[in-house]
Amino acid sequence: MATLNRPGAPDGHVCGIDMAMEVIGGKWKVLILWALHEQPFRRFGELRRLLPGITEKVLASHLRELEADGIVHRVSYDEVPPRVEYSLTDDGRRLNDALQPLAAWGRERSIAHGMEERAG
Amino acid sequence: MATLNRPGAPDGHVCGIDMAMEVIGGKWKVLILWALHEQPFRRFGELRRLLPGITEKVLASHLRELEADGIVHRVSYDEVPPRVEYSLTDDGRRLNDALQPLAAWGRERSIAHGMEERAG
DNA sequence: CCGTATCCAAAGCGATACTG
DNA sequence: CAGTATCGCTTTGGATACGG
């Protein structure tokens, strides 16, 4: 024992968190999850509008990675103009649920820091 | 509504997760938290041994960032040879607690993937 | 023992232009 | 509408050597 789960560690898989971090590690990924969990599905342009500042390249690549990781489901309709719908898989919904305590921690923290600023 | 909490978004601070991600975003940070939560404190060299593959530079800089973020507490004893003890702050313990559902999700996932490999 | 200093490689991200 | 292609920058992390 006594080592954590990095590749090369004698007895890895102790805490499981870095597996999760690899999935949500991209700069915008948790925000994509959040945007998807509010609705049954979202279209590409809709996500782009919900994430001001993201580029098409980054949105597309993050969506492809989340799809490869089984977090996001993609349905492409063969129409003109094109229509593509993104949604969370069951595992994606579980991931999003598991993220909620972390979100709550972040919110508490931003409130506390806001109070500091007003006090200081 | 309808936008998330990136800088520049009209009504940020909706989900709070990216604030948390900024704190735990470094490659080894969640592992450092995990290593610290098991004991009241850990010494520098102890952490280095617990995290096989991490370099001294990265460990030191991650610890300094976590300290600046109020997650880790550092106590330096003026002795020869030097002794420094790192521990979680209260906020660090809360963060670690908030990480547990994510860790559970990651463990379930690695189990599921292991079964796939043995089946395929 | 507990770090810092320096340099380098790789990844990630952003800007822009273009396509089916 | 929903992407892909290309390029360059910035950030991050790794290797190694050295210092209090």
C-alpha cells in the first residue's frame, strides 16, 4: 500500500479520482456537462452560445472526447440544414450527479471570497 | 440565464464547478489531497514517495498553489535537518469530502472497464 | 531534508479561414 | 448548421543540477 493510482504505482486504483479527472480535465468539459444536463439534448450552435468564449474547434474536440469516453451521446440527422443533437448518457448523468458536491463547494467558496472582498 | 460561469459571461456563477476545477486542476493535486487526508500531516519527502513519478519541482509548486488557495497548511520547523509538515485546512477537508462521489464514480468505471477487457 | 533554478518538450487552447 | 484545417502562442509538466 501507501501509493496512489498513477501509472507505474505498485498498487494503483486506490482513490479513483484521477480516472475521473482524465475525463473532465478539459478546460470546458464540466461546463458542457452542466449545459447538457439541463435539457434532454442540445444542438451544437446552442452549446456554443451557452459557452461564451469557446471556439468551434475546442467545442468539437471536447464533444468528441466526451463521446469516446461514453459520457455524451451524439445523434446526427440527415437533413438540410444539418441537425445534430447532443445528450448525456446514463453514465454522463451519473458523472454530473457526482459533480454536484464539488459544485456546491465552489459556490460556497465564491460567496466567501466575495464577502472578503467587500470587507477588505 | 442561459449562460454559464466563464469570465465574460453575463450572469456567471451558475454552477460553481469551474471554480473548483481551477483549484484541483493541476495534474497531481487530487492525489496530493488524497495523500494528505489519510493522515493528520505529511512531510515533503513522504509525499514524494507516495506520488511515484512526480518531480520535486512539480510537487513543490503544487503545494505552494494549494497553500495559496487555502487548501493546504504548511508548518516549517527550524531544525537541522529541516522538517516541514503539510496538512489539510478545514476547507481542504471539505474539498476532499466533496470529491468522494467523483472518486466513487471513477472506481465504478474502472471496474466496469476491467470487466469489458476480460470479456472482450 | 527540503526545496530552487534553469532549460526543454509537449499539450492545450485560441484565432482564423475554409467546407459539405 | 455543423463542423474541419492550419498555425502559433501560452501554459504545464518533466529532467537535471544545485543551494540553505
